[in-house]
Amino acid sequence: MQARTDRRPVRARRAVLGLASAALVAVSLPALATSASAETGDRLTMLDRSGGGSVVSSWFNDGSGGATSALAANYYAFGYDVSRDGKTWVAALRTGDGTTDNADAVYALVLVHDAGGTNAVTRVIASLYDLSPAPVISADGTKVWWMADGDIWQYTANTGDWSAAGTIAKKSTKFRPASGETAAGLAVSPGGTRVAVVYQKADGTSRIRATGLSWNGTSPSTIPYYGKVKTDPNAFISGDVVFVNDSTVLYQTTNSDSSITTSFTGTLATPSGAETNVDAQVQGRYRIRKDASDEWWMWSDSGSSPVVSSYIKAANPLAPGSPSTNTFPLGDTTTSYAPVSNAPKRLTVAKNAATANAQLYMSGTVVGYNKRLAYLSYASYLAPLPGQTASADAFAVFQGTLQYSTNPFATTPVWKEITTSGKSFIGWGSYPAGSFNGTTPYLTRNTWFRWVYPGTNALVKKDTTNGTIKVRVRPDITISKLRSGSATKVYGKITRVGGKAQLQRSSGGSWVTVGNATITSTGTYSFGYRTLRSGTYRVVSVEDTYWASNAKSVSI
């Protein structure tokens, strides 16, 4: 059985935008009504990637109440979004920090909900998700949208019991990136009926598609639709896209020449809709989000090392405004700002953490004295989307512990440990390169192995291999002879402690035992002086619980 390595498309990460060159484009579709809820405070939540990890935290602008951290630094968030009240958030996570090897990390798309008081509920929505674009959560936190293998999925929470499973449905297969493209941005309209996806290529071209979420690829003339292609690298569409309402989507362009700043808006019911410059209104702002009191927050950066972030709040995202005094602790590593009225609850162990299936394979089960073997150890896991199976879609994590013992049947057996990793696979003997992820210590007696996935995270449960693998070790044998008259003494040393040795003579195609000896605590043996006819003999180390048998021939 071959372990699967990470098969997710590793797509572009969203970096902090370089802001003086930003431009925004608004595109309009037929409008639907929206609703609002009351705001209780001027609070901001943010994703920060300082120190190699990720921290989701929230702050009051005036500093009151300090910060609350919802995601510890032993997780890395590729993308993050939060409901307007801050009580529900979603993140595309992996364990470890930003430098952790892919094969040693566990992945999950998780939803965290404030269940009241000090209680939080965490659910794994899926193990399979695209690293880009970031997931999107609805304003009330009851729905999540994301991409997996380029398809758009939707999770609808069980609001009667957040700890129970919600419903998951594939919404569309028609927004998959074309060859050479990355899906860099995803936005869903407030009513949950329309979607906008930004696509980028390494050659500097980009495009955006905005239409019905359930679009099935039929003619856009029958569906409110907008499609725009930017072929000029100086008008590169960024992943920072947002629906102003169900009829208007606002997207951003960045210029490779920071001295150029242009932005556009337009009424776009068809792919050929006109655009209008809105740069004077928006003035290079980004991460435009509505808060719980129906005010829009817009961010603007200036300077460098460090970048200074400021914000405005306005009733209309296209209305002019001046930056507000900012005391939020923002920095070059901070992104995904979102206004909230409550601090998000901290990530907890998921109610449905994926089940681990610990596996261990050895390159052999018998080895010579002071030799070693290669091993393959991993845990497969899957929190499946509809239609996925563990046999076809499970992922593998190689970070764990190889445990080995030479006395597993003792009242208090001693298990030694080796940390396992998927950082560098090895070839071994005739096996293909990449088949194994480690080697055992040099073995001097029979040794039993098992592998443990520790499950020390909120996403996947602990598991240990079912039973152990016994590796039998053949001791080395040395033989010496002494003659005294007609008698010969056969003696020597065997690299083991205790047990029995036999002297056997070859006779008629089989071996006949002619002597027995006890192996001492220092490994020596002797059959004493005896009359031995000429012929072929061998010394056999008899197999027992702790050593395999071995034999070595000698002529008399």
C-alpha cells in the first residue's frame, strides 16, 4: 500500500496588498434587499502571520479589553473569514507553522461558533480544500463557501445544534480555473445567490467572473453575468473582491508601476458591460467590509517598514472619506481585517475530528545482527465531502512516533521512540526511491515496532497501529577448532545472550545434531572435546523469542 502525499493544489497565498497602486472596479447586477443587525462595539478581527504561525485575534480600537486570540501559533491559516457579529469564523488550516513540511501537517477547513458563555463549538467541514481562494462566510455565520479541486461548495450550519453536522452541497463545477490559472479571490453576495471569482496567471493576465452561484455554464444572456479579462500586467486583478450588495461586485486592480493609480466601476448585466472610473471615491482602499451596523470599513496603507494601516467607516463604500485614527496593532504580517461586534471564540477540539488510520510497513522482517531496516509510517485521514471515500481521497500525515521494544511482553515493557517525518523520503535496496520515510536503529536482537500518530491537535484523532511488527535478528557466529589427539573441540562466540547452540553434521542431504551447548551471558559456547569424523558441520544458534536462528558451516 502506498501512502498518499498532499494532493491539494497549492495555490497562491494572499499577501498584504501593496496599496498605493490599488484600484477598484464595481460591477452591477440586478439588486436584492439586504438586512442588518446591531453593532455593540468598534472591534476588529485580523489574521496575523508573524513568527511563522498564524494568530486570529481581535481588538477594540481604543485598546479596552485588550486582545483575544482565537487561533494559536501552532496552526497556520491559509485563509480566514468571520461573521459580522464575530461569533462564527471559518479558516482553512494546517497544523504547524508556515515552514512545516506539507507531509508532516494535517489539513482541515474548520468552523468555530460561539455557543454562549465560555463554550465554543468547532467542526471540521472538510479535509480537502484549495489553499486559495480563502473561504467565505455569510454575514450571519450560517453558511460557508469554499473551493475544492476548483469546484464551489457550500456548508449550511445546523443552527438548532451547532455541534451537529450541517449540510454540505457542491454548488457548481463551472468555476474551475483554466490551465495555468489560479483562483485567487472568491466573494458571495449577501443573499447567497451570486458569486464572483478572480483568476490569475503568472504571465500577468487576469480575469473575473461574476454570476449566479448555481450557474451551470449555459449562455450568460439568460443569467446576470459579468466577465472581464485584464491582459495588461499594469491592470492586474487582485483577489480582494467583495459584493457591495446582490447587484454590485467591487474588485481591485493593482499596477506594477506604483505611480499609476486607476480604478473603474460599471453596470454589468452582460460580459460587455461598461465601466466607470471610481478611483476618486475609493482612493486605493482595500479589504472593504460591512459591519453589523451597516457601515463599511475600508483600509488604506502608507509608508513601508513598517506599513501604516488606517481605516474609514462610511455608509457607502464608494463615498469619499478620510482615514480614521488607528490604534489597532497592525503590521506587515497582518491581513484579513474584518469588523466584528464580539471577539471570536478560540479554536477547540473539533466535535468531528477526522479519524486517523495509523499504518506501518517495514522493508523486511528478518535482518542480520547490527543491521537496520527502512520503514514507512503514516496516518491516513479524511473528513469527507459528499462522494469522497477514504480509499480514494484520504490524505497522509507522516509526523508521528515510531516506537520499538525488545521486551514488549514484560510486565513493564520498555518502548523507545523515534520521531518520524515526511520531509525527506529515501530509497532502500531494490525498492523505488521515495518508498520509505526513515530507518530503524541498528538492531542486535528481535525487536517489535509500532507507530503512533499523536493526534495532538484539534483536527485529527490519535491512533496507533493495530498490533506490532516483529523484526527477527540473526546473530553472528564465529567458530574455532582445537585438536587433542583424536578429539576435536568446536567452540566460539555468538552475538547473543543465553540460549542454545547445536553442532550438526551433514549426512545424506540432511543435518543431524551431534552436540548441544549453552550460550553463556557473554555469548560464548563450546561443545567440548569429542571424536568427530571428517565432514561438513555447522553451528546453529537455536531460535527463541528474542533471537532468530542462524547457522555457520565448518569443515572437520
